[in-house]
Amino acid sequence: CEHCEISYGRKDKLRMHMEKVHNIQTYFVCDICLQSYNARDKLEEHKTHHENPKPLQCGVCLTAYVSQEEFNSHLCITYKDDYVCCERDFKYHFYYNKHMFLVHGLKTNVRVKPTQGLLLGQVRAMRKQAERCPRCEREFPTRNQKKQHMIACRGDGGGDGQDFMGATEIPVVMAEEGEKPVVGGGTLLGTTNPQQQDDD
């Protein structure tokens, strides 16, 4: 960061830091579909597509269809106040919509509109997701505590790191959301991260 001594290994983390700590806008978010861009002129160009959609293209979600029937029956964006369901606050619309389909059998295309007067980094900082073990659902105050727990978790909240045959499990270090965990620890580089997709 050119404004303080902190450095990050990923550009999206630096951009979030700039917004959250220094109040410098680095994400320019569309208030219709929530697609974000790294420059205001790119956002303005994007907005022209909402204003002038092509034939059989939805002016809200910008999805294009080959027939009027498909266009009329498509699942367009709907808006909610948050991504909360089952006592969990999902950080991104992708995870909320996936949860709604896999857990509740509902196809949704939900977005939360940007909060007026707040930058995206500030909003995400306020909605920090709980560190939850995906095997047993236990919550932890820090990501490191969750990672340590997961080395031995069998899905019941405990575990000694051994499977039913007595063999020691190979630890899988959980990566950031959107990154692929690597057996034995680490993160596979070059994978897609939801924040790098620049939408919320």
C-alpha cells in the first residue's frame, strides 16, 4: 500500500484495504447488477448496456436469449437487504444463490444493492463472514483456529486426525473462498476468486 506499510500478495486484497482503511475508491459498482470495475469509465461504459439492451437481452441482468419464450421466462435479478439464510451471512450473491438451490431447492438470482455512502470494501468489512468448519459447522473467532481444527475434524466437531482404519489423514489447508485447497497445505495459484470476478 502506498499510503501505509502494509503489503498484500493479491491485488484484490490491496484494493479492499484501500477502501476499508484509507477510504479510497477502487471498486466502481453497478447499482443494477452489482458488477464492479476498477475504473469509473469502465463502469459508465457498462451502464450503457443496461440503458440500451440488445433485442432479447434483459436490461437488468444483461443476459441474452435466442427466443422470446426464453426471454419471458428467465430468472432475473431480485433484490434483498442481505444474504442471510439459515443463520448464516453469505458473503457473495453466488454463495447465497448456490445455498438456496442446494439446501432449499429454490432457484434464485438475488443481489444486495450497494449501501449509499459506503465503499464496497467498507460494506464487506462490516459483513465479515464467520469462520465456520464446513464439516461440523463449528464457528471460530479466527481463520487460523478454524484451519487448525480442520486438520483433525471428522465432521462431529472433534477428531484426532486418524481415520477409522487408524491411518493418519493428510491435512488439507482450507484456502480463501474461491481458491482451491491443496492436499498437504497451501493454495493452488491461478484459480478464480469471487472477489477477482469483481461482483458482489
